[in-house]
Amino acid sequence: MKRLKRLMTVLFATALILVFVTPIGPLPGFFIGGKSTPTPAVWADTSQVDEISLRVPGVLPRVVIIWVVQVEGQLYVVGSKDSGWVKRIGQGAPVEMRLKDRRYSLNATPVTTGFTAIIEAYTDKYRPDYPDIVAGFPSVDESQDAFGVFRLDSRSS
């Protein structure tokens, strides 16, 4: 009986730790998982991929679950300029992205041109499945002040 109680305590503690270190919904975590994979020369179509995990730098790295959009073969992530992960990337940073069961080492580079096309592709992709969320987005003109937009490039680029 004592062994069972000890085992249950260990299992509960392990589950509790996992809840606090893995990303769940809007809550960040520390572990990204996935199999380390070389960055492809050309990304496969991501139009059916709603979410990715993105690990951003910091004293304690943060893993967030976010949306991704593909424009002219490039991958982009968009977030509120006030969000923690956007602030951590700042003017660019090395990141890791988990797409399905694969993990890629990338650089997140702030977008300075082509902003409108990216925001329009982003809202067009997510509007059908998340109309209430997308309806709350600022207009394309206001988006540049509200969003941080980052292109995800191979670290060898």
C-alpha cells in the first residue's frame, strides 16, 4: 500500500510538472519535442496546418503554439507586438519550429516589406475556421503598428 501511494505521488508530480513546462493552448511551455530535421530548400504546402510550436530564446526559452502562413513559398508567423514571444524575438533571433512531428532550427527575421500581402494571406487562411478571432484583428493599415511579423528562414541563409 505504501508503494502504491508513493507511485501515485510520483505520477501526480510528473503530470503536474508536464502541465507547467509544455505549451498548452495559449500557455507557453519549455519543451518543443519533435524530430530534428534539416530545413527543406522548399517548404511543403502548409495551407492545411493551423498551428505550429515555436521556441523563442530567453534565459528560460519559451515555446508557444501559434498560427503560420505561407506566402510565395516562405513561412511567416504573426503576433501582437505586446506579446512576450514577439518581444523576445525583437529584431530577429534564432528559433526552433515544430511542424507536425518535425523540428527545424530557423531564424526569425522581422518583415519590413510585403507586409500587406502577408497579413491578407494570414486573415484569409484563418477566417473560415476562426471567424470571431479574425474579426477582432485590426485593419491591414493598422496591423503594421499592432503586429510583429517574422519570416522563418534556414539558419544557414
